Amino acid sequence: MRVATQPIDGQKPGTSGLRKKTKVFMSKGYLENFIQSIFDATGGATGKTYVVGGDGRYFNDSATQTILKMAAANGAERVIVGQNALLSTPAASHLIRLMATDGGLILSASHNPGGPEEDFGVKFNTANGGPASEAVTEAILARTTEIREYFIADHTDIDLSRIGTQQIGGMEVSVIDPVADYAALMEGLFDFPAIRTMFAAGFRMRFDAMCAVTGPYAREILERRLGAAPGTVVNGDPLPDFGGMHPDPNPTWAQALMAEMFGPDAPDFGAASDGDGDRNMVVGRGIYVSPSDSLAVLAANAHLAPGYRGGLKGVARSMPTSTAADRVAEALGIGCYETPTGWKFFGNLLDAGKATLCGEESFGAGSDHVREKDGLWAVLLWLNILAERKESVSEIMSGHWHRFGRNYYSRHDYEALPVEVANRVMAGLRDKLASLPGQEVEGMTIGAADDFAYADPVDGSVSKGQGLRVVFTDGSRLVLRLSGTGTEGATIRLYLERYVAVPEGLADEVQAALAPVIRAAEALAGIRAETGRVAPDVIT
Ligand code: G1P
Ligand code: ZN
């Protein structure tokens, strides 16, 4: 069936797909226009195969039905969909690759809250399993501005609870177990017997799935296959509103887990994942591991897991992520890449075999096993390392810092700012950048300052305006950029880093260690002065 439509403003994919308020997505023609634009901008859907699934948030199921009917009307040959329309982002990426499909549609607004009043999103991944490149998202955006019609099959809803094959006209719909293939992939990468032995010997863990999509994956892998005690996984049932929680695994939103890990009788290891399962937070007994440090530790120890025994080809991190991983790469004699924020920039490096591990300060880590960050993967690699090294998380961290030095690191977010105020702050610092080198602030000398631009070493494409950075001669840094995933006003992210070659000790308070850099940021960018805010909304 052909339906006439009109272009809808603002369908520009951000850092990770198109995210809007759920109500916006549910408004007439909104989802349909965007999906048709994806098909149109990528050579049409005729004869193609796609993977479809999402994180279970409100509207996930009916959006999936719409996409299935649209794929059928656009001539797709087959759609592989997770049972009950569920697929974590990394599992979807894996399926796109495993089944050699033409791409996939992942329904998620990641770590943003879900529900009728909250957020929804659609991500399009290409045949390599990774997020569409900027060239593709620009073509999709262009199509949304000229679309006049979309196609949708007039068909009853598919029973997505039933595993097996059904048809919409000439298109096959394969409803599959969302967990099985992913679990098999993990079993091939990690030493499950060693981890099982560790659990059998009394190792205790808490995994907070935050009422989001990772619950079924974590239960199957941790509790069933690895023998972690029943109840290890909490908040394990995906709920349309994530139980009212903010499914973002960081110390602010995963408070219950933090309290347990810092309380009496804490388990040996704690972890959490986000709405769509690509983020992770890792906590030891009485010690929080920052994502930047986690990436560095994973890089330094990955060879302990069977999937990485041959060593790493290289490590990549987003520009605002701390340089802790760079020190490991240097020691290992492997390549180290600095990309703009967003997983899509890692795809080429992974495809070209330049990098094996990638990570971002925003609780994302992953490897070349898929083309997305992967929360549970990071947790399993940690478990494998713990099982091999037979040390606690704090012993591993302390050993790491003594060997490589410590990059104190934090991100301060100022959320829901009026757009013009946020733009003024950015412009204020941007205008000063050229004059900064050589200046002294808070007793530190500025060595370099620029607006980060990235030239992709594989395809030569250049991405400009990727964050303002000020680097001090002692290795300390501050970075300022605007979020590309928010759905309300503008969010300024201030990233702070200070390197100490001989760390003073585990108990150091990170914010105190960063105090001079925090003061320098205010002196240079005046965020608080300009916005009238007295403190960041979220500190990670
Ligand atoms: C945020 C993170 C970024 C991550 C993205 C998707 O984007 O900062 O590292 O890739 O979410 O999970 P931002 O809102 O900063 O554009
Ligand atoms: Zn996510």
C-alpha cells in the first residue's frame, strides 16, 4: 500500500541514530517517514535481508510491527527479528554479521529513560554490523526532507512471541531466540570453564540489568552457563519504562549497585548495563573503575582471554576518553587511534584490522567481535581476567596504576541548557583557542588548543568540529563538546583529565585530584558563569 506523506522537520540522526520523545515518534507518519527514508537512501529494500529488534522500551513492539510491514511492502526478502521484538544492540550487530544481512534496524534510545513521556529512537546499522557512517546518515537526512510517499503492507500483526518462520506477503519473518547466537559468540571468546571454576569457588557478583534488555542475556550467560549464584542478576526483566529507572550504568544512576559494592559484605565484582546493552559499568569491592581505566586494563590484559591470545592489533578511543589506553598501547607496541565521539568512527578501524579493542569514556567498550560497543562482553572479559589473575579488582587497578601511572578522569554534564546559552559557551572558548598556547592557568601551562578534526585513516573522510580541547604541558586536558544524543535543549559535556606518573594511592578522591583542571575549565570557558548553574547535573 502506498501512503502519501510530507517531509517532517528535524529527522537528523545524532551521535547514535534518531532519538526523539516517544510521542514524537508515535505521531502520524513520523516513524514511517524515517524508515522509508532509510530504505530509499540505501538503494531500496528490494531483495534485501535485515535484522530488527530493540531494547523493549515503550513502543518497541508496535514500531517493530510497522517496520516489518514496511520492509515487506518495500520488497525485502527476509527480516530476522528477536522474539518479542527484543535484541540488544551488540546482539543485533552480531546477527547482522552472522547472517550476512544487508543491515539492521535497532529500536532504542540507549540509556535514555523509556515510556510514553520519555524517549524512543531508531538506529540503522549497515552490513558490517556497525552504525551507519556519516555519509549514509547524511543521505538519510536528505531523503527525509524530500519524501512524498511510503509503502506499508496491509497485514495483521505478526505473533512475535512465537519462534519460527511466518510470512508477510512474499517476505519471510524469522522470529529467533535473541540470546542464543550471542551467548555462543561469548563462549567462543572467553574461558568459560575458568570463570565457572571461579564462581564455584565462591566468587560473588552482582549484575544490575536496570530493567533493560541485558537481563535475559546476563541470566543465561552468568547464571546458567557460568554458574553464578541465582539472583546474581538483578532487575533482570526488561520493562517498557525500565521500572521508572534511568537505564544508564554510571555511579549516579546505578546507585543501588554502588551502595552495595561500597557497603559491608560487598560482592567481589559488580557490573551494570544500559537500556540496549551496549554500555557497561564495572565496580570492584570498594573500588569504582572509570570507563577510561577499564579500557586500559582490558587492553593490558586481553591476551589472558582465548579470543585475544594472539594479541591486539591496535587500540582506539574517542578523543575525550582519557589517554590511559595510549600508555598501554605504547607499552605493547601497537597502534593507538583517537577518533571523534560515537561508535560509528571505530567501524573502519575494526574492518581494516587496525584496531582490536575500542572504548569511550561514556561507559562503552568493545572489540572486533561485533561493530558496536558491548556491555556484557566487557563484563565477561573482566571476569576472564579476574579468573586468570586471581587478584581482586583493587589489586589489579593498583598494579595497573603503578605500572602505567594514573589518569585521573571525570566528566561533568550540564544538561537541558537553553541552546543559545550552550552555543555561546562553546563559541566563547572556540574563539580563544588560537591565543591559548603558552598561557598559564591555575599554575599549568597550555601546550595546545584546538577544535578536534578527524581524518579517517582508512577512507580519508574528514569530520570537523568534534570538540574543543585544551592540553596542558603536564599532560592534563580539558575538553568541551555538545551532546549529540539529548532530546531536550542542549547538554554541555566537560571532560577533565590529569595524569600523575606516581599515583598517591587508591583512596584518592578523583574530583580533588582534578581540582586545578576544573578551575582552569571555569576560568577558560566560564560554564557556570554563563549558564548560572552552580554545579554539573551529572558527574561521572
Ligand atoms: C553519548 C556519549 C558517546 C556515545 C553516545 C552513544 O553521546 O558521549 O560517547 O557514543 O552517547 O552511546 P553524546 O550525547 O555525548 O553525543
Ligand atoms: Zn546504549
